[in-house]
Amino acid sequence: MPKLDGTHIASRLRKRLGDLVEGKEVAPRELRALLSNEQKTAMDAAWAEQQALRKLKRARTKEEEAKLGWKTKREIYIEAYESAIAAAGEVMLDTLEELQRKAQVRQARIFMNTYSQARAEGKTEYVAKNIANNELTRAGLRRVDKRNATYINNIKILE
């Protein structure tokens, strides 16, 4: 299973938060999977605090529970998810810039390796550039010569 990056985590956090707010049953394992270690620790600390509060101060009605500051585990999960969504929004730009940088490095590596190999085989500079750009198209990356091209694998177009 591919690792989730910052762009995926934010949308999945919002979906899980929506499930929690609607009152749907969500497994604790699924809830904890999207949180970072620090967020999990903060959530566990908030629940431990609530347990300690419940031992110290007893409430007989819902009004007394609200007055004393009691929270359910679902409310703690909702607060943790809201803070996680805010944190994910702050790092979204950094994540997108990092993904763009990785794509550019991959593009340059594919182009230069293919170009160098073609030149070593005795191809002209023009042909070597075309071969390298074709390899970028196959990889689904933007061509260096800025042409728009698509790669269709094993599809026969009948007229």
C-alpha cells in the first residue's frame, strides 16, 4: 500500500471528522492511523485527563457533566481531528513544493540518462533529445521541449 502524503492525509482527516460528527461508528484503529505520534500522544493525554476528572468529580446529570467539563471519547477524537486538519493545512504548501521538486528531479534524471545513453550509441543531438522527450512522455512527465504529447499503450484506433 502506498504511503500517504500530506495531500491525501488532509482529505482523509476531513472525511473521518465528518463521520465522527455525524455519529457514525468508526474503529479506533482507523481514527489513530491518520494522526501523527504527537497528535496521538496529545489525544491520549486528553483522555487520561478526562478519566482523572471523572474520578475526582462525580456528576449525576448531563448538565452537571457539561458544567464540570466532562467530554466523551468521541468529543476528544473530534478535537484531535480538528487540530490535525489545521496542522495539515499549514504544511500543505510545503508538501506540494516537495512533490514538485521530486517530480522535477525525476524528470531531469530520466531525461539525462536517456539522452546520455542515446548519445553514447552514436545518435545525433536532435535524435537523442527526441528519444529522451519520448521517454518522459512514457513516464507521464512533462517534456523538456514543452510539446504536448500523450502516450497510449497498446490501443489500436480503428477508423
